Amino acid sequence: MTLNPSSEKPAGVIGAGSFGTAIANIIALNRPVLLYARDAQVAERINRTRENRGQKLHDNVTAINSLEHLAATCDVIFPMVPSQHFRAMMRNLAPHLHPYHILIHGIKGFDIQLPEGETLQSMETLSRARVKTMSEVIREESVVVRIGCLAGPNLARELAQRQPGATVVASHFKEVIQTGKRLLRNDRFQVYENADIVGVEIAGVLKNIIAIASGALSGLGYGENAKGLLISRGAVEMVYLGRALGGDTRAFLGVAGIGDLVTTCNSPMSRNFSVGYRLAKGESLAQILASMEEVAEGVHTVQIAKKCADHYKVRALVTDRLYKVLFDGMTVEEALDFLMRFPLSADIDFI
Amino acid sequence: MEILEEKKNKNRKYTPILNRIREWPVYQLSKNRKEFVEEVAQKSFERMMELRPTRKQLIDELEATVYREQNRIKRNRWRVDPKDESRFWASVKQELVELSASQDETSKKPEELAKRIVQRYAGEIAGNFKPNSYRVTRAIVKFWFTRLLNGARVKKFGAFFRNRYTLRDKIHIVGKVKMLRKLAQQGTVVMVPTHFSNLDSILIGWVIHSLGLPAFIYGAGLNLFNIKIFAYFMNSLGAYKVDRRKKNLPYLETLKMYSNLAIQKGAHSLFFPGGTRSRSGMIEKQLKLGLLSTAIEAQRNLYLENESPDVRKIFIVPVTLNYHFVLEAPDLIEEYLQVKGQDRYFPEQEKYGSFQLIKFLFKFFTKGSSISVSIGAGLDVLGNYVDQNGQSLDASGRVIDPREYFISSGAVTVDKQREDEYTRMLSQKIVHEYHRINRVFASHVAAFVAFEMWQKKHPKLDLFSLLRLPEEELELEYEEFRDTFKRVRKHLYKLKEERKVNHATHLKGEIDLVIKRGLDNVGIFHLKRPLLRNKKGKIVTQDLSTLYYYHNRLVGYDLEPLI
């Protein structure tokens, strides 16, 4: 280990997608950054053009292609890869990690482990033993224990334009939260703290479901009343599901819950929103996914959340209907019709 | 009743790893007792100053302490309490009163008082290991156990003086014995057993001795020192005193500091991390973090003080104690149900007298009913497994350096919040290990299966309503019981293969025989048997609550759906 204090050490970002690039640019205001791209050519191109995913790269950012180099150089690493690839990435990274590393991820998706021969479709229900948050994957796959997560209304494009925004850094360790704050904070980016990492992770994941539904409403041409209805009821559904999965109610009322939910539900820029929007316009799921450049985490999440809801016997109407639209050929109109007819009474009964 | 034979009984005698008692860490500690107590007091005092940095906070804390102590003296005095107690606290109070009256904001009086208090506590806590009485105790225990075993088992005149059977035939030690012995030579061992019965401390003491390990220090409840003969034994075994009446900050910090420093000095230690005996009969799920945190703190301090790579390591060794029978079971479960059920549970009155205790001891030594002690794999203070050489391993078997857990920005740092979190992680790991090394007996399975079957037959009843059913109404057909037992056993085999639980060898074999063993042994010496077969061959109970207690041993393995 060098004698350099880590305040001089670069921070690492894994994943050169649009969010990874945006976060790298934010950290770059405080610290040199190594940005890992899986593809050597991409790393080379980024360094040559100083541009990625439509974002200009800060001078402090250097793209690299070696996880080993990244882990050896950086004490603090921000993994920003899609949830489906996360475990595989961790397995490659783990041999280079040490207990002194701090990992703060910004991934809004679940990891699932299925018994051999099963697929997500063929599983009747899913219990928490098979559904893991990213922080749990890090614990399972590596020696790193100082783990944090980033969540909140962080649309990559707005971050890139240096618009005002906020995030929450959640961790069991104050040290991790303080480190995250030191690296991320600037005059345009506020950072909040939360100790309930699992709650924050789950809130970030579940809001993607509601975002798809919001896109669908929009696609049908409905206005603000409908959206208000969806967001408020969606938030309640998130709380119920989230609690069944091990989160605390409070996480869902904060930046990572309501904050992120309102943002994504109002944002035609978001990938999840546009999936819903195009579904309502009559495209099929396969068509939509084929034409998308980056993964819409929400589609995967709907499937998992629906099966978890079944397992824990939580009533999750929006999730359930959306599942039927995405995978069982129900139309968006039919789903909406069902939801509007369903007899419900209590507004809020969880506080 | 037949005696349960364990196949592959590898119980052999182990040679001591350190020959002379003078080499034992605990002896070194007691030889320098005065200096050690002084060091504990000094460090506890420094810790107090950190926790209560301002003058006002310190004075508030001292006032609270005096108030509580005087209250305790008024309400709950014990024989062991020092005679000058009232005088001491009265004088502290007096000085505090004078202090608040005076205007002098600079006097060092509060610090002085705090120092005096922790000094007193450190002296109270410190153990007093005496090699001679250790030897005497060891000889007495060994002599009488052997007499009891032989006199009772071999029914011939003169058998009383034979040495054919020893305690080793009664108590099976399984698991990572070799590793434990190796680790105790390389570093400091902190043993953390489950706690079900008052017998545990004696049993563990015997196990430690019979594995050839030097005496461990352990915190014994001060109440035990009320009885003079106990006090003699305890002192001789390296026990330090834990007074559960004292919950004030200076006391708790001194107690933790005592354990912390003793571990740092290489004294092998023993905690029951569950705190008290498991009331429900379940394996502990929540551990007490206070003492556990001292192991982590001790390890961090060793790293902090020593830059070189060969720092003395601290190893955590989980141990489970497995019984067919827990003497206190009916009382324990009653307490548990009372607390849990509030007014929904109506306890039946019936207490054990000392006659029952003697009867139990006699039965214990004359009849079957073995006890087994499972030694778990060694862990570092972060809960990573270690290999035979004490090296920490990650999940994939790579050697890692635990020092790095305490490193921030390239240097070992002190971060209380981080270590609290590590303590929580360690406690989860220990609980996990308990479940893994838990050795399932046929009697546990029998109790579990029967109770769950009755619960299933009355799906509408909650636990308390079920327990209130008259025992005469509860009957199970043997065939049905047998099938379920078989299913559960098969699943346990599977769990064992997945290394999620362990079971006694007697669980294998012909099913009827195994069930008979199980039924014969569930809570074997209770006045009312929790489970037995009646004359018509049906499975019945005489005491459902106690059956529930034994059933709880297998809660947490998700076996319920198999019923």
C-alpha cells in the first residue's frame, strides 16, 4: 500500500453506461476517477474522444479496461452495471478485492438465483432466499463488508447537464456514508444519509414498476389526475411489498422512495417510462426491448416483484396487472379497467 | 432402558497443550493481578472520559450511578457485597453535593470520583485464579464423577472404586477438536457456547480440561458467589464476576474493558453470548453484543499497537451443547410462555425441590441419555473461517488479512460505529454456525414431529389455546407419526449434506428403533413425560408445554411444511 492518503487516491466507477458516466463526472469534481468499461475498445474510444453516451467527460476521468488495476488503485469503488450482469461482474472483481475496500453501488434491480432447470417464468413464486439486493450480492461474492448504495431521482441526462439534484447514500456504516458524501457532493448535488440500506435499495427497485405503469397511462393519453392516482397508490404498494422484502417504511417516504418515484413517473426520458408508453401505443414487449440501447430494469423487476408478492401474500394490484400486460397478453386498457373497478377503501393504513 | 451407543466414538484422552499451569495465560494474569486491575481501571477511566467528554455530562453520569447504587443497596443486598459499600457510595454522594455547591468549575474532582469508582469496580470484577485450588477442584470433580459413573453402572460390590467408566463415555465431544487445540496454541480462543441449562458451565469446564486446553476465563454471575463452596470453585477456575444488578455506565465499561484486556493479553475466554439460558428451548437467535464486541475491540487494539504481520490473533469458536433432557425445561418454558403470552397463558404450579435435583443427578449418571458437545470451526473476529494455521479465508478459500477490516485510508483506525456493525455481523455468523453444528437427536425429532402434528390437527388454535387443551385429548396414531418422522428424518439427512445441520449417528438405522430411542429419551427424567406411547400404542403426552420446549430445538430449519 502506498503512503498516499486516500483523499488523493482515485475513486473507481464500474460500468460506462449513461448513469456510470454521469456519476464518474460528478465524482470527478472532487477526485480523479477511473472509469471501467468492459469492452477494451470502448475504453480506448472514451479516452480518445473524451465523450461517452452523449456526455462530455471531465478531465479527471480516465477510462480503463482492467478490474484488477481498478481494485489495486482505488479504495472506493462505485459499481454501476445492470443488475442482470452484476453477480458475474462481482465474481470477476472479487479476487482483487480486500476488506479495506468500500463499495457503493447505484443499481436499481434485483438479483435472482434459480434452482437448476428453472426459469423466471417457470417459478410459481419467489421467496427472499432467491431474490437478493445488490448489497447482498456483494456480501455473498466478496470479502467487502463496507457497502453502500446510491438511490434517488438521478436521471443521467439531467445530472450530465449539472441541473440541481439529490441522492441518498445508504449504508450500515457511517464511514461509508461520509465517504460517499465527500466524493459526490457539490454545489448542484445534495447528498442525504440513510442507515436502512436494504430499504433504500428496494425502494429504488420497486419504483421502476410504477414508472412503467405511469408511461402506460401517458401512452393512453390520460392526464394529471390519473397520474396522481397512480403515484399515490403506487407508493402504498411499494411500502407493502418493500416491507415484505425486509425494508423499513421510512425509506420509502424519502428521496429514494417518493423522490425517485415522482421523478421517473414524470419523465418521458426514463427507459422504464418509455416501455410503458410504447406498450400503451400497441407495441409488443419484444419489439420494444429489441429497440432499446440500455436495459430497462423495470421489466425484470415486474416479474420478480409479482412472484414475491404471491409468495408473501401481499396484495400488489398494479404490479399484478402490469405483469399480465407484459407477459400474459392483457391489454393496457383491460388492466386499467380492472384497477378502476377494484373495491378499495382505506387510503393509508401503514403509518 | 437401553444405553444409546454412538458409533465411531472417537472420544479419547487429549494431552495438555501447555504442560505447566505456570505457563497458562490465566495464571500469568492472576500473578500480576494487581497491575492488571490497575490497568483495567485506568483504561476504563479513559473510556469514560471519551464517552462523557464534558464536565456536566460526567457529573450527570456520576450522579445517576450513585443514585442507582444506593437504590440497589437499599433494595437488593447480597452476601457477597462488600461490607463498606454503603459508606463508599455515601461518601461519593457527599462529595458530589459539595461539588455542586461550590463555584469552582476547574477542580478535577469529577475525574477523581470517576477514577475511584472504576477502580472499585475493577477490583470487584477481577478473578482470582489459584493453581492449587484449580488442581484440587479438578481432582474432586474427576473423582466423584468417576465414582458415580462406576458405582451406578456396574452393579457389583466394589464397582464403586473402579475406573472403568469415565465422563468421556457419557459426554461426546464431536467436531473440530483438533483445530481448536491448534488454534489455542497459535492465538487466543474465545469460546461461545449455546446456553440451555445450568449444567452448561460445569460441562464446558470439563470439556475444556479434557481437551487438554488451559483454563479459560469466563464471566460468572455474582449470585453464584453467594454460595461459599461455589465461590471457591469459581475462583479457582479463573472466573471473573459479573453483577447483573449493576447496569450503570462505569460498571459496564469496566466489565467490557476487563474482558477486552484479558483477551489482548492472551487469556482464552468463554462467553455465553445468549446472555441467559434459552427460555424457549430454541437455539439463540439474538446474542448479547456487549461482551462479543470486546473480542473485536481487542483484536483491533492488537493491530493498532503492532505493525508487524504476526499479530496475535483472536479466534471465535462456536459450540453447541446438545441434550436429550434439560432439567429446568418446564420452568424455563413456563417463564417464556408467561412473558410471551401475557394473560393468555395460565401456568400450572409445580416446582422442583432439591430432592429432584439429587434424583436427577443420580439418574443422569446411571441411565443412558448422552450429552454431546459440538465444537464448531474457528472463525476470526469478523466471522470468516480460519484454516488449521489460523489464517483467515474468504468464501473462495483465498487467504485474507483481518487487519484490513480496520483500515481506513491506509491505516488502522478506531471507529466505534463500524465495530458495532462488525459485532452485529459476527453475532449473525455465530447464530448461523450454531444451526449448522447443532447435533440433532432422535428425541428432538420426536418432540418436533409430535408437537407440529398436534398443531396441524388444530389449525384454528393459536399456540396458547393449543397448550390449554387437556392432554387426554391429544393422541396420535403411531403409523401416522412414524411416516412423518421418516419424512422429517429424510429431510434432515438432506440438510446435513448441504451442511446446514448435523445429527447424531443414532438417528440413522431402523426407523422403529430410532423412534423408540427418541420417545424413551425426550425429557427423560421429567416427572411428567412430554412424550410416550400408551398401552394402546398411541403417541400421547403428559406435558404439552414441555414438549413444546423440546420441539423448539428444531425451529428455524423450515421443517414445518413437511408435517
